Amino acid sequence: MIRGVAGAAIYFRTMAVFAAVWWLIAAWTGNAALLPSPLLVAKAIGELALDLELFKHAGISLARMLASLALAILLAVPLGILMGRVRIADDLLDPVVEILRPISGIAWIPLALFMFGIGNALPVFIMTYAAFFPIVLGTISGVRGVDRRLVNAARTMGVSHRAIVTTVVMPAAAPALLVAIRLGAASAWTAVVAAELIGAPSGLGYAIEWYRELLMTPQVMAFIAMVGVLGFLFDAALRSLSRRFTPWAPATA
Amino acid sequence: MDALIAPKLKLDRVGKRFALKPGEAVAAVEDFSLDVRQGEFLVIVGPSGCGKTTVLNLLAGLELPTSGSLSIDTHPITGPGADRGVMFQDYALFPWRTVVGNIEYGLVYGPAGRNLSAAQRQARVRHYVDLVGLRGSEQKYPHQLSGGMRQRVALARLMANEPEVLLMDEPLAALDAQTRLILQDELLRIWGQDRPAHERRTVVFITHAIDEAVFLADRVAVMTSHPGKLKALLDVPLPRPRSDRTRGDSQFQALAQHIWSLIRDEAYRATVA
Amino acid sequence: MNSAAESRIARAVAVPVILIGVWYAWTTLHPTPRTPTPGRVAAAAVDMIASGDLPLGVLQSVGRVFGGFALAAAIAIPLGLAMGTRRAIERNVDPLVESFRPIAAIAILPLAILWLGTGTAAAVTIVAYAAFFPIVINTVAGVKRVDSTLLRAAATMGVDRLTILRTVIVPGALPSIGVGLRIALGVAWTAIIAAELAVGAKAGGGGSGGVGQMMFVFYAYSIELNRIVVCMIAVGLVALLLDRMLRALNAWLMPWTH
């Protein structure tokens, strides 16, 4: 993304052009339920923000996202370190990972509906599952990518095995790990809408579907926009956290 | 007699400044004047960062001078063109094309092959494949070749376009010492060192290796750095064809020593300072 | 087969076999009518394949994926090439791309249904939307990663700009484009399953077809957990197959990458 004041100006200019074209098409079709004008959508956003409904659902989705990500990290990172460093663990566990990975989190929804029913557990389960695989694979790759020579250097200084893991392997793998967590978060955020659309009584996905059934399209678009905004902010937050904790790592898009 | 014949390449008070920050500029090359004669092998030598590559890029037309002018056959140089072929330091071979694919590229897509039929083009490519000694490797990809072989492909590609001027930017730098010596011999053979000057192509060759410069060159241009200027222009009167024996020659050694003495202080400062 | 290869295979199948064994043992010890067991799942699989339901559903879903994927590639690759070569285009288009990227295809689905109905048109559009982003992003990255020395080499041979685009930039960016296509196909497959599932859930099980919709029908209407599991396995296998296919395609298109 382009930075700076000039970048922001171009950003707004492009979005303004986009909004103008949208407005023209909306005016031409003239059907507010089919394609509401940007002004109607802006009004809907304002209303939903004022009565806090926008933030209520956003907050719920975000809370589920945080819970899922935390859970996924707790499961995937230690496992990834284990599989990355211990050959036998990888030989044994990798087949399971590779069999489950192609079955996307969303494919689990029907089964998960049986296991959990509609509620909070279902989206969290789906999102944790979705985030798990990018994180575990990225961790394995990051741990394996640690320069052998760094580990050897520490060994020749007589550093204990455990200390090597915490003081050499983890920091060296940290940039890759953080990228993996960002990818996992993106994966989970993609799954949130699907999971909530079908299997939750609240959240952004639920709200989108609720208003679609009522044919209140400005509100549908308002919540879709919220999905985009939150997704972007979450990723930006993770990126800035990455820079804070691993300032030596090269910036990745 | 040389003064009556127009030089092949003329650099006239050439200067190139680069802006680092607003208001702050560094002169890579300053007040550089040089005439390159038709058919001569001119080597530019100097310490790292002295602007040799910049001079080459200016001759190639990949960059434009901030002052002064460059011309070929009295025509000003305003951009790159097939009349001045370039061999880059890392060979710049297209990884997705085979050896033959690389060599024929300029003939297929550039003006050099415009008047050639497909059969003539293939014959020319085959000729240069043989000339550089790559028969049998025509269908290989660059990643399957050794450094020395890649250099030959780059050379064949350069020559297949039959440019009037060959510009070579440290082409042997990436090779190990033994391969370098062999390829120096090869380079002179391929260039046609035993032919008269008007039958040979003009070469401007950049290197930081002094013995390489003396071995290959008709004349050596010694550059200094910060800013890049022409310090000295020396004749190399060693007879052609040159070979391994030339390298042991006392005149060879003396010339090399002399050039080193011209550069040494600069090189020392660049390394330590 | 030597013992090293044997032990490698043994370790590869050990955990899955143990898990299936545990699954089998548990369901045998605690039998309930609904719970899927390895036996019932296998039987359901045979039935669904023999009746043609599963192959038909897979074909429908895969067909939509290919349609949407082709559409996305047809737009994203030229756009990516344009953005990668011309700064001005990138600067002006990038805000739109980056703004919509965090919005998953499934969030757009309600709009797509609103505009295009619950049939294949909406499904293909969703898939195209999902596949678009990895392709365009990787194409731009690929173009930028082309070694500038290669571009200069072509210039010094007198080749014109358009020919350089065609003969240097496109082949040079191809490895990155290939990666983008592979990622996009995976994303597209996930998107179609999600779309079919969601449409199945909201349109009352009719109209959309495909594996995702089958899964939902088995959940909501006939409550056949075994069949759901069969569908899930099918989803996984097709995902693997598509990925392998695209890897093979990439290897064939780019024989110079080792």
C-alpha cells in the first residue's frame, strides 16, 4: 500500500472516482433494493453506527476472531516447532496435516453444526481450524529456515539445547512465524463471514444475511464494508506488531 | 595517420551526476574525454566505484550524461541500440530460453536480424555457437550451465547481432581465476586478434583486474574515483597475437606495475577509509 | 523395497491408521444411529459414487470453479501486467484492489445472489472475485521481480518496448503468475463450496447444485452424517487434485525452473 500524504491523496481520489461511477450506475438503475446509491449506504452506515448495532456485530465478530487466533496460535506454534525440529514428529504428523488441510474450514460447517449447533462455538471452531494450517505450516518452514550456522555458532559456545531454542531458533524463526500468523488471521477472517452466515445468531456474517433477507441492501453493504475495514485494520495491526517485535525483519507486503 | 581518421566512439567532456537527496549530488564521472579508434580493444581500468560502469552505461545509451556528449561515428548517442552491443557483468541470460534461444534473441526480435531469412539466421547462430565452443549444449537452459559456459553464451549472443561496438562490463569477474585466464585467450581469439584493425570490431572493456587489462588491450584508460576522471591513457605495444607467453614478458610486468602504481593510493583509500 | 523406505511408509500411515482405528473402536463400543462410522461412511461413499450423485456434484462444482477461475485470470493477468509495468496504473488501481482484498468472496455472496439469482451465474462470479486477488497481486509482484538487467539487455539489442513486454517481462513474471494461479485455484475451490453451502442454506436446498449444496441437504433435510463426511473427503481430494494439476501445469509451462 502506498504511504504518505501523497499516497492518501491518491487513495481518496481513486475511491472518489469509484463512488462517482457507483452513484451514476445506481441513479441509472433507480432501484434502491438492487443497487442503492453510495449516499444511501453512507446514511445506513451512519444510522447503524449511531444505534451501535454496527459496532455490536463488529465487536462480536472481532472477539471470535481474537479467540480463534489465540487458540490457533496456542495449538499450531508449539506443534510447528516440534514438527520443524524433530524429524520423527514430522514424519508421523505431517500426513494428518496434509490430509486435513485440503478440507477447508468451511467444508466442516455442516458437521460442525451437528457437533455444536448454532452459537458461538461454531464460528470459533471453524475459524480456529482455518487459521491453524497456515500457522503450523509457516512455523515449520520458519523453524526449518533457521540458518544452521547460527545454531552451530551457539553450540560451539556451549549453550544448552533449550536455550538454543529460545534464544536462537525462536528469534530467527520469528519473522516467518509472524507472517504465518498474519496469513492465518486472513484465513480466519475469510471464514468468519461464511461461518456466521450459516451458523451464528450474531456477528457481521449474520447481520449481512439478516438484512439481505429483508432486502435492505444499504445495510447489507454497510456490513460488508465493515468486514473489509476490520479485515484491513486487523492485518495492519499485526503488521505493526511484527515490526515492533522483529525490527530486523524485512518488510513484507 | 590516426588523427585523420574519425574515432569510432567519441566521449567529449562527459559528466554524470547522481542526485542522492534533494540538493545533494555526487559526480560519478567528471570531464571525461576519450577517443576510441575503430577496431581497437580499449580497456578501462580503475578501483571499485570509480565510475567505469557509468561510462559504459553512457556509451550504451542506458543512461544520459548530465554534461558533455558521446557519439558513435559522429552521430550522437541518445539511447540504447543494436549498433552498440553490451555484455553485462552477470551475463543477463534469459532463464526461460535455451542457449540457442538466447543467442538468436536479438536476431529474432531486434533490428540486427531484419534482413535475414530464417535459414540465414540459424546459420549465423550455429556459426557463433561453434565459435565460442558450445556445440552440443544448444538446447540447455542457463541454469544447467557452468559460469564459464554462461559467459560464452552471453558472448555469442552479443556477437551474433554483429554490433559495430562491443561494450563489456567486467564479463570475467564472476569466474574463478583459472577459467578467467582461459577465457581471456578465448576472447581474443573470438575477437580476431590476428586480423587487421579495420576488420575487427571495436571493443570497450571494463575490468578492475590490471593484468587482464594489459593482456587484452591495445590501450588502457586508467580512471580514478570520486569523482571518476581519466587519469592516464596508456599504449600497450605488446605484439599480437598474445598468448600465455605474453603474460611472462617483462614489458607486460612493467606496464602492469605502472598501472598499479597509478591506482594504488586510490584503491587503498577506498578499502580502508 | 528396502527397510528405510518401508519404515518411512509405516510412519506416514501410522497416525492416520491409529486415528481411524480409534474412531472405529469408539463407534463400535458406543453405537448410536446417527454417528458416522468408518463402515457406514465407506458404504455411503460407494453408494453415492455408484448412483452418480457424487460425480455429478463434483463435476458441477469443478465446472463452476474453472469458469470463475478462467474469468478471473483473463482480467487479473493483463491488469497485473499493466500495473506492474506502469507506475501510474498501479498507483490508481491499487487502492481499489487493497480495499476489496480483505472482503472475502463469501461476504459478497448476498449481493451476488441479489443481482444474479441463486444459480451458476452468481457462483461463477463469486469464484472469479475470490480468484482475482491472488492472481493480480502475484502478477504485479512477478513483473516487478523481473531482473532489470534483462530488460536492459533486450534494449541494447534494439528491441522495442512492446516486444520486450511480450518476450522478456511475461516469461520473466511467469513463475510468480504460476504461483498466483495455484493459490487462486485453491481459494476458488474453497469459495465455491462456501457459496454452494450458503446458497443451499438460504435458498432452501434448491437451485444451486454442486458438492456444497449436497452437504447442506444432507445436514438439513436428510440428516445423513455419513454422507456429509463423504462429501468432506471429496472436497479434500478434489482440492489436492486441483493443486497437483496446477503444479504439473506450471512445471510444464516453465521447464527452465529447477
